[in-house]
Amino acid sequence: MDAIIFQTKHADLQEIAKKVLHNQRITSEEAILLYEKGELGFLGSLANAIRESRHGSITYFNRNFHIEPTNICVFDCKFCSYSRLLKQKNEGWELTEEQILEKVRSYNGKPVTEVHIVGGVHPKMGLMYFAELIKKIKEIRPEIHVKAFTAVELEYMCRKAHVSFEEGLSILKAHGQDSLPGGGAEIFDEELRSEIAGDKCTAAEWLEIHETAHKLGMPSNATMLYGHKETYAHRVDHMNRLRELQDKTGGFNTFIPLKFRNKGNQMSHIPEVSVIEDLRNYAVARIFMDNFPHIKAYWPMIGRSTAQLSLSFGVNDIDGTIDDSTKIYSMAGSEEQTPVLTTRQLVDMINQAGKEPVERDTVYSTIRNYKTHPILADEI
Ligand code: V47
Ligand code: SF4
């Protein structure tokens, strides 16, 4: 990285770049400076240099699908366009166990490696219901990786079942759950969190659940909802709490910034941030989160064009095929109203951005490198 010149008119940012090039960790104050003053090209080239030094031009994706058992939710987060309270039950959905298992069976013979299960927090779908469900999913598809339940769902399940987080997670693990997704983190600042996410699990509980999962050998991801009412200091505080936990456990795989989308929710009056801000945010995340191996751009939320651009701003993962199996972002106004990409489309997108497409499993083991093993004419 030493030979690269990072152009900025700010002397203090030049000093930060030097630190990064010498593999020194930047402070929260320096991250705030990057947000406040960093030019797009400067942030992008610095973040890309970090990305290239760790992963070269490899860009990961996976073949996955989502199951959203219900959108009925006991909580009422102001940014959520997806959930329905129990009293609006006729506008929501509740899949039966058989419908969920049928969905899993519909992938028989298809090369998916991961199922991502998240949904609303339904008062009647408890810990043992989900534990048994996972066991049945594994009976149908023993090798599939089950990445399931945000810390918000887990906190509620454990509380209702009167078990500790460790007991609850151990039960789920024993029934076949492999890892945790990163949702429910929103923004950790206590005041802002209670303003936009009501009384759902606290920041401390979110972090405790992930720490417990890591201790039990279940890796996880972490998200941050940005582009609403938060300040740069809130973003950095959020990332710093994650960076500190990662120092302790090393159990996080990837950090996923989630852009607030404003359609059909109680915060629709707040305009969405620009693509420039999305790219600057990915870049600062890559520079600051020095102990997170991967940064993911979740294309159903950010749109495929911005996801492609993000690959030059520190991002090295664009999630997966999805197969039109999630509604969270289409209901919030994402440009991706039917989120489905074939493997060929993902490979093309990554190639077009000048990067190297690699199919991974959930824990980032390589399944196929499409540079060395290009997609064949009859593959989709
Ligand atoms: O926690 C809800 C977010 C999250 C909106 O771990 C919104 O691999 C923006 O966490 N605008 C759930 N965001 C999704 C999630 C996730 C997605 C993909 C991959 C992984 C992973 C995790 O969606 C929620 C919340 O932060 N969300 N509504 C909205 N209007
Ligand atoms: Fe429920 Fe999650 Fe929506 Fe909040 S973000 S209302 S917890 S589904």
C-alpha cells in the first residue's frame, strides 16, 4: 500500500491515511473527521487499498434464500415498513410450519448453501417452536447452513421461555442453528434507539447476545441502520462498540451498513441520503472496522448499481441470489422490487466492476472462483 498516494486537501486527513497505511488503528475522532471532511475519491481510494490488501479483487457472493415466517410483530419500529401489529393481523402473513418446510423442499436439487430466517417478533412463535422447525429443516437438507434470528427475536424468545441467552442459544444450536444474522442492531445510541426502535432489545442486550453466540461457537454478522436521524458521531459510536466486541471475541464475519429506505413507514418524511453518502459510509466503515474481515453491500436494499459501485469503496461481498424471498426492502421502497439474481447475473455484475467473483459459503470458505473456473454456457 505504501506506494499509493491518497489525494486530499486536508493535512489532518493525510495523517490519517498515513496511519492506515502503517496498519495503525484510527480513533473515533479520526473517523468522525473522515465523515466530515473526506472527499469521495480520497475515502474510496483509501478504503479500496485496504480491501485490495486483504482480499485482492475477490468479491464474494453466496447462493441463498430467505424465509420470513411472519411479519406480525409485537414491536413498532418507526423505520419499519414491513411489520404489522397483531391488531392488523389481516394485513400480515403467518406461514405454517408445513408452508415453511415446503419452501425448503422446493430447493431440493438446487445448489443453495444457506437459508436466512428472520421475521417479525410474533408472540406465539416461541423458542421451542423455532428449535423444532430448524431441526425439521435440517432433516430435509442436512448440509444447509441455517443463519437465523436477529438478536431482537432472540431476546424476546429467551425472555418468554424464561431462559438465559446462553441457554436459549444452546438449545437452538443443538437443534441445528449455525449462525446469527446481523439485523436488529439499528443504531446503538440509547436515546436515538429508543426514539426510533421503541422498546425492543437494548444495545447492551444486542451486544450480549452476539457475544454469547460467539462464545458458543456461532459466528454472526453486524448491521447499522444509517441515513435517518443519526449524526456521524452516532455512526462511529455504533461501529466502535462493534469493533470493541470483535476485539474480544473475533466472532463477527461481516459488517453490513443498511441504508434507511423511507417508503411506507413512520419516518417517511425523512429524505433518503444520496448514493455519494452511501459510498462514503462504506469507505469509512472499511477504514474504521479494521478487525472485521468483510464489508457487505446488501443489494436488495441498496440496489444493484450502487452495490457494484461499492466494490471500489471497501466492500468485498454482495450477499447472494436471494431468489425473491425477502420483502423487507421492497416494502420500504427499494429499487429492487423483485429481489432475485441468478448466479450468472451476480458473476456479470462483479466482473463489470473489475473484480473477481467468488462463490462462498456463509463462513467465507471458497466454493468456486469464477475467474479460474468461469461460468459455462449452460449454467444460469
Ligand atoms: O434490523 C428494516 C433493517 C434489518 C428498514 O446478516 C430497514 O447477512 C432500511 O439485518 N430501511 C433486517 N433498513 C435485515 C438484516 C440483514 C439483511 C441482509 C443480510 C443480513 C446478514 C442481515 O433490516 C433490520 C433493520 O435494520 N430495516 N426496515 C428500512 N425501512
Ligand atoms: Fe418488528 Fe423488526 Fe420491524 Fe422492528 S424492525 S417492527 S422488530 S420486524
